[in-house]
Amino acid sequence: MTTYTWSINALYTVQKPDPDYIVNAMWTLTGVNGQYSASIDGNTQFAVQAQKPDYIPYDQITEADVIAWVQASLGEQGVANTEACVQGQIDSQINPPISPANTPLPWA
């Protein structure tokens, strides 16, 4: 079974409508299944909303907050697709789709 971990690598901000208003998050999704692991990087842009009702001051934002925003932006299907991409990489490690390059030539 694969365990997925989301992490935030960088945040890009603007100064209006509030100081350090986040407009872009760079993230990584990592999957681990036993000895196998894979990851995918992405970025999510957020619209600037002057009257955002749930605004959190920058110095009070947690990584969990930003991960929730990223996942909400991706939507349920986007999160599932991203996890499936990581799972596909792991599956290819477990059962490589091609033979190693040192496969003998059939006519040799």
C-alpha cells in the first residue's frame, strides 16, 4: 500500500490586498510503498481576492493550510490523478515495463 505525503516547497506572494498574500504554491507529492518511492512536483496559482472572508495572516499560515488550498484547487479528481501518476511510477519500479538494456540480441 502506498502512503502519500504532500509538502510545500515555496510560496510566492504579492503585497496587496494584504501583505504577503499568497498567489502561488510550489509543492511535491511523494508516494512510498515499502522500498519503492516516487514523487511529482507541481505548482498551484491562487486568485487574488480583495475581500477573502477566511484570510489568514501570512505568519499564521501552516503547511497544512496551504496543502488544503492546493488540494481544493486541484479538486477531488485532480488529487486522485496526481496520486495515480505517482502510483504509476512506483508500479513501474515494482514491475518494469521494459527489459534491461543488456538483453541479448536474438540473432547473436
